[in-house]
Amino acid sequence: MSPKANLSAKDEKFRNFALHDNMWKVVLYVGAPLALYQSLNQLFKIFDAMMAAHISANSVSAVAYLSQINLTLSALGGGLAIGSSLKISEAYGAGDFDLVKKRVSSLFAMCGILGAAILLFLIPAAPQFLKLAKTPESFISEGTQYFRLELIGMVISFFNNVYIAIERARGNSKRILHLNMGVIAIKLSLTALFVYVLHGGINMISTATIISQCFLLAAAMVNLNQKDNAFGFSLHSISLKRAVTRPMIVLSIPVIIEKMAFSFGKVIINSMSTIYSALTVGALGISNNIGGITTMPQMGFQEGGSAIISQSMGAGKPKRAIKAFGCILLINIMLGAVLMSLSLLFLKQISGLFAGDNVEFGNMISSIYRYEAYGAIPLGINSSVLALLYGFGKTKITLTINFCRVFIFRVPVLFILQNFTDLGSVSLGFVMAFSNTATGLMALIIGIIEIRRICRQYNVTFSHFSFNRKTLMDH
């Protein structure tokens, strides 16, 4: 029989802080480092694209295309980490620390099984799989080995995503930030060495990713090697029993489908974009990366907020969970407005970083992003509502929102514009603006409906949710 799991003094202190302190303080304490973490991740993607562009314009387009296929697959591990971590946060808030330990250990075991299956199947069949995904022949010839290397890095990231999700549940946002800064420093240094000094191709970019991800994996192994701690990994605590794994899997399946469908939708968009030119795919990918400057910080508050909300619900505090949503919503709207304005103000300089001397490529990037930028505020609303829904375990609704975002608001609209207008590549920017705005409005409507339902279910009223300092304190 394994020893009873306990919380460290630090974990116990955070639990009390998250459940009882001023909600603005809690949201900013957890969310701000995660927002910075997501922003650094986005900058890392931008620098990566710039270095790929140094190799050739075709290389940056190949990386952009293959990255979306990789993201579709990585949704398996990412969705499992998100859904399962919410149940870990819930058990943490409820004070069931033995269940926390069992779920942490079992989640790592499930990721190991999933990662092994992907590598055994896809590495030998990589060219056939890429053809099935309708990858342009020029990208297959240049990118098959890159794709295989990316698969290895993706499986390592399965474990890293679980580790980050666990640290997020513990409130260790600063640790996540510091470790991610280390990953970025290693990744960018090695990529610069491989590309600018050794004049390597895109395969070396992926090799740099694997090495940097191994650094984070090593940190995870050290920090989770705490046998008696509720958040430590233990072979003895791995349990595939229904009571342990089923709640995590049930909550994760809609998230996995949602993320796979969203990424697959982007693959479809990329494939449809090739009718203009192969470079258009690269321009759209870069536009999406620039858009991430505004949306990724919002994603940080979404992830931190969902953990806070889930923990509050585990502790039986629905009013506090709704207060957290209100704080996240206001923060994300302000972030969207400020960062969108800055990105548009410096758009010419930003697009020039990617295009270099290729004026046509730079203009293509700018023409697409100029429309895409206006989705920043609606996507901030969407991120906040997703935090609420994830926190309350409503992952089937989040699946519906993100499915509509791609397969109703994006793909059909692009089809119409391509076949019935002569807008050219600018239509990609218009489609991004339309889908992001429509998604934000849909999320807003769903958010209002869900809050009204929560108020009825838990017998609370809107008067409880004024967000001044006094009422945000739970005594």
C-alpha cells in the first residue's frame, strides 16, 4: 500500500490563497506569468519562422504547412493534458490529495502509451501520411524528415504539456515562465547556430526543438520526483481503474476532438490557400503568428483562469468561480485592444522582418493581417468564456464553439470568396476577421446563457458579482 499523499507547505499556502484571497490578486498571480509564457512562446515561433525564411521562402512555407499537421496530432496529448489537469485542479480544491497523486501519475502513463503508438505508426508511414493530408509535393520532398523529427519533439512535448498543466494547477506560474525562458534560450541559440553558422536546413531547426524540449523534460523529472507529495509522480500510484481515469478521459475527449478539428481546419485552409501560390501559405502562417502577439497572452489568462475556476468548484465555491471569470474577461478585452493597436501601428516593420527584400511577400503578409487583427477583442471574449466552460467541465460546449469557428465561420466563407469574388489572397485576411468576430459573438451568447444557468443552479444572483475590492474577498 502506497503512503498517504500530502501537500507541501507551498502547495497548501497556494490552495488557501486561491480559495480565499482577493480574486484580482489570484487571477493576476496565476495568469500574468502564463500570459508572458504564452507571449514568449509566440515570439519563439516568430523567430523560428524568421530563421526558416533565411533558408528560403519555400522553407518557411513548408514549415508553416507541416506545423499545422503536427499541431493536429499534438492535440491528442495537449487535449488530454488540459482536460485531465482540470480534474486534478478539482481534486486539489476538494482536498482529496490521494486522488490528485493517482491522477497525476496515471496521466503521465497514458501519455506514454499514446506517444509510443504515434511514433510506431507514423514515423515509418510519414510520406504516405503527408500525401493523405494533401501536402504539396514540393513540401513532401523537402519536409518528410523534418516531419519525422517534429513527431519525436511532439511526443516529448506530450509529457511537458502534462508537467506544465500540473504546475499550473499548483499555482507555479513563475516556475513555468522561468523554465520556458530556458527552453527558448536553448532553442533560439541552437537554431541560430544551425542556420546562420552551419547553414543547415529545416531539419536542424527541428533538432534544436527536440534538444530544448529535453531540457524541460529533465526539469519535470526532477521537480516531480517527490514520492509522498500529492503532485509527485509514482509508479505505485498509476491506476487505470475507472474511478481514476474515466473522469479525466471523458473531460479530455471533447478537448482533443476540438483541438484536432481546429488544427485540421487550418490544414484545410492552408491547402485551399495554395491556389494563389505556395508563398501565400507562408504569408498566412506569418499573419497567424503576428496575430498570436495579441491572442496568446489572452490564452495565458484562459489557462490560468480555468484552473482557478475548476479549483473553486472543487471547493464548492461557485460564486468565486464566476468572479474569476469576470476578472479574466476584463483583462482579456483590455489586452486585445492594446496589443491589436500596437501590432497594426508597427505592421510594416513586423512584416518586413519576415519578408526581407521580398517586397511582394511583405505586402502579402500585411494585406492578410490588416484584416485578421480586428479579431483580437472578440477572441479575448472567446478565451474568457472558454476559461469559464473548461473550469465548469463543459468541454462539449467548447468543442461546439471551436468546431463552428473553423467549419462554419471559416472554411465555407473562404470557399465562397474563392469561387465568387476576385479578392485574391486578401480573402484569407477577410475570412480570419469574419471567423474570429463571429466566434467571439457566439462565445458571448453562450457565456451569458451559461452564467444564467449557473446562477439558477447554485441559487446566486448577479448582485453577487460586482467586481470591487470588497466583494471580491471571500470570508
